[in-house]
Amino acid sequence: RNMLRGTVQDITERKIAEETARKFAILESKSKEMEQFAYIASHDLREPLLTIKNYVELFSDEYKEKLDEESAEYLHRITRAAVRMDELMRGLLDYSRLSKIKELQKVDCNDVVNQVIADLNSLISNSHAKITVDHLPVLMAYPLEIKQLFQNLLTNAIKFRKQGVEPEIRISAQKLKGVWTFKIADNGIGIRPVDSEKIFGLFQRLHNRNEYPGSGIGLAYCKKIVELHHGSIWVESTPGAGSSFYFTIIT
Ligand code: ADP
């Protein structure tokens, strides 16, 4: 009887494993499809867009004298919209290319963060941001992607500062249950709990572009990078007091 029970259990386990594998395969093919779609959308649609941009430019140049102020302003707006759309598409194109990943390398996060701080030099000094970096680990990761991750999170921490308050940002890492958890804490405007998942979606923004510039791709990009490293990313925040972005790297 015991043997029979063993067999039944084996079959059940095998069925569950098969079902899981099947679901995984579907998910994987769906995500490939999505990526393909994002790639085509961003790559192929850029071309006609650039044609529009070029012709508007040509038109404005050639008919400069004949245009009244209002029509010139209309053309200017068309160009601005086309430039913006081009930016969004380039963002989407980068995003869709992200999963074509290379080899894991030894990455010293201290060096990466120092490099990012150097690259953001003018943003940092213009905003009088004070950035504290604790000792960070060396781990196996995708170096360019990790740099982009820190860069996006640090840029946001500075960008979403409170008016009249100098940004104070702390970057730290802690090993919790064998997993490195990174933290980027700011004293900015904060995020309401209801928005804390939404912001990681593609093109999701909480503000008008006139208030804070941006395209809403940054955090979706961060999420994808973290997931490539088998980790997760989340935010804890008190609106009006600041946000802490966390991510894990499991390689
Ligand atoms: P973008 O910065 O281009 O708007 P992101 O995807 O980087 O796009 O961020 C999405 C939204 O999340 C932002 O528009 C903003 O509303 C919110 N957000 C991101 N980082 C922070 C932060 N450090 N503090 C407050 N809000 C933030």
C-alpha cells in the first residue's frame, strides 16, 4: 500500500511540475511577444516620426517669411510633440533591448555609485544635494545595467525633492538572510501608498510634465534590471517626508 501511495504522490508531483513548466513556457512566450512588440513599435514607428519631424523643419525653413506668428507657433508645437515622441520611443527601444543580456561580472557597487555621482555632477551641485554612501558590496551582476539602476534611482531622488529643501540622500546595503538589499533613501516629496506599485509600470507618472520632467520609463527600467538579477524592487514612503527605494540582487 505504501508503494501505491508513493506512486500516486509521484504522479501528483509530476503533474504539478508539468503544469508549472507549461505555465512558465506560456509566460515566457508572452513576454517574448511583448518585447518583440515593444521593439517593433519603438523601432519601426520612429522612422515615419522622423520623416514628420524633418518635413516640419523643412516647411518652417522654406515658408518662414510667409508664415504668420500663429502658424509658426503651430509648427513649433508639432516639432515639440515629435521630439517628445521620439524620446519616448527611444526609451521604449532601450527598455525592449534590456533582456538580451550578456555575462555576469564582478561588480564593485562602490565604484559604480561613485561613477554615477560623477556623471550626475551638475545635477547634484545645482540642487545642492547631499549624498551619503555607506560601504557597498562587490557582487556578480550586469555592470552597465547596475549602473543604470543606481543612476535612475539617484536621479529620481534628486528630481522629486521638496521645494526649498535641499535633497539628502543615503545609499546603503544590508545582507538580509543571505540576500543583499540595497536602499536609496531621500527626503523628497514622497509617494502615497496607493501609488507605490503603479510607479513601476511603463509610462506611469504621478505628476504633470511641467512640474517634473520625465517620461515614466525610469522605474519600469529599474524593475526590469532588478528582475534580470532575480531580485525585486519596492518603495516605502511617507508622503511629504521622503521615500526609500529598496532592491535585491540574487545572482
Ligand atoms: P519619471 O521620473 O520619468 O517620471 P519614473 O518611472 O522614474 O519616471 O518614475 C515614475 C513616477 O514615480 C515619477 O513620475 C514620480 O511620480 C514617482 N517617483 C519616482 N521616484 C520618486 C522619488 N524618489 N520620490 C517621489 N516620487 C518618485
